Amino acid sequence: MDFDFTSEQVMLRDSISKFTAAKYEFDKRRTMMASPQGWKAAWEGFAELGLLAAPLPVEFGGLGGGPIDLLVVMEEFGKALVVEPYVQTVVVGGGVLDRAGTVAQKQAHLAAIATGDRIIAFAQSEPTARFNLADVATSASKQGGGFVLNGQKSVVIGAPQADYQLVTARTAGARREANGVSLFLVPKAVKGVTTRDYGTVDGFKAADVYFENVAVGAEHLIGGVDAGLALVEEASDHAIAALCAEACGAMRQANVLTLDYARTRKQFGMAISAFQVLQHRMADMFMAVEQAISMTYMVALKLETPQRAIAASAAKARIGQAGRFVGQNAIQIHGGMGMTDEMKIGHYFKRLTMIDAQFGNADHHVRRYASATAANAR
């Protein structure tokens, strides 16, 4: 099997690298994060480069890229610590609309995503649901030709910037039943939607979102009534693949920063990179990243196969473990100063920690992998 990137993918990587080097220089990134509207310049740049259109279908304004193209994008985003809601808007929102939206829904949203005029947040997580995608208490009651939503979603990444939210709501069944979950694309500005906005530790914008008698028409339903869980699981696995690629980029850069620091930091009259114990530790960090990259390539290649869920959980578990190992050891080699806001390495550690928690942590995906492989064996 050929694992080399195409010339187009190499050019894509180079263009993203140049763009993020200019726009996401460390001090510029901190200034941008401090401004409520600072993210817009980078988002407009992503649109101009075609990154927002990359994985979307050509017939609706996209470029028709595949999982490997997305892997290239996300790895470069991980190196630069990009904080825009790309996964939520393009990977989850655009992906769900592409796979399950009606022609009218695709026409209304996909081209707008590609041009940067539409931002979507994935409002799936609830306060007590942990990582159970079927644990949905938010309700959607049938009313006339539409639905009325009531409930709460927590830690919705990108919600402060979004103009639409992809919302899971229960239309039938008990709280944790797999059947009865439906998926709605709800305008943020509609009456009854309120948010409590805040920043996350890794620099993203998030919100707790409340729905109080929110009336939406049937045209806002994505897929069939009571059949949303399969769409959510598929979207989550695609998001996991993207986050794994981002984590690989972040881990690569964490290793580069740690090696550079070890070569310049002196102790007992010599660079600490000369100490054998630290050489062994940095070699282990390098191997952890290489294993994580291999797992990420695997899940990217299996996203459109029946092995999708198994591959996604295997990769997410390995990336979570590798991210923790690389991040913690990078901080330890840097010493206490590594966690200060002025040092880049602390920001990579925070992002890797948050990636582990998104869409299920390593422990959750070890259990999911075991369950999925056991089910396949029967």
C-alpha cells in the first residue's frame, strides 16, 4: 500500500504551514484569542485557501476532498494550535449535511460553509451524559408540522461564534435508549435559545446552551425522526479521526520544542540533552508520536468501511495515551516554567489534554473497542 502523500496534498500542507506561520505566530495567537472577534481573520483566510470547502461535495460548492486531505489540514492545525471551530463546522456539520441532508438543506448550508459564511456548533453533550451518545434528555415534542425543543447542552465548542447548532433531542423512548434520538439544525437566533459563553483552557470558545420552548419546522430535522443516533455516531467517528490528526500535529511540535529546549538548557555545565536518561525519554516520546500517526492513518483509511467504529476507538485510545505521555514528559523536561503562559509547550499540553476528553477519552474508547470487537466476533 502506498502511504506517500500526493503532490497536491504536499502543496496543501505547505500552503497551510505558511499561512499559520504568519497568522498564528505565538504572540499573534495570544492577541487574537484575547479579542472576541479575533478569530474572524483566520476563518476568512481558511475560506480563501479552500480549507472550509476541502471535504465538501463539489456539486454544493466544495472541493470533494477525502479523509487524507482532511488529515493533512488537521495535522497542520495541530502544529499551529488553531482555535477556530473547524471540526464542529466542516467535519461534523458539513459532514452530516452531506451524508443525511436533503437537497434543500445542502443547498442552504454547504456552500455557505465553504465560503466561511456559515458556522455550526455540535450541541450533543449534556451535563450528566458523560460520553454516552444515546444519553439525551433534551426533548423534541411534535407540534403541528414541526417540533418544540426543551433542554440543555453543555460545553458546546464553537457555540459563541456559531449561527446554527446541530442539536440532538429525544423524540421517543427513555433517556438512554438508542432509538428515539433525532437530529436538528437549529438557528442560534431563534426565540428560546440562550447561551452562557466562556473560554476553554486550550483557547477555544464554548457555551452552555439552553432551549426553552424552541419551535422549529420539519425542515430543520436532519435524517429521519428517531433515527439520529446512527448519524451522531458516524459524525463523532469522523470528528475523532480529525482530532487524532490534530493531536499528531501538536505532539510533533511538542517534541520539536522539547528537543530544542533540551539542547539549549544547561545543567552542571552541559546541555541537558546530553543526559542519557533524557535521551531515552525523548526517544520514547518520538516513538509514541510515530505510533499515534500510524493509528491516525489507519482510521482515516477506514472511515468509509464497516470497521469505522473499531478503528476510531482504537485510534482515539492510542492518541489519548500518547498525548498524555508526550505532553506530561515535555512539561517535565521543561521544568515548572513549562506551564507558564509565556511558554509555547504549556499550550500544547493543554490542547492535548482537551483532545483526550473530546468525543470520549482513552478509557472510554478502550471499553468501546472491546465491545465492538466482541460484537463483531459473534
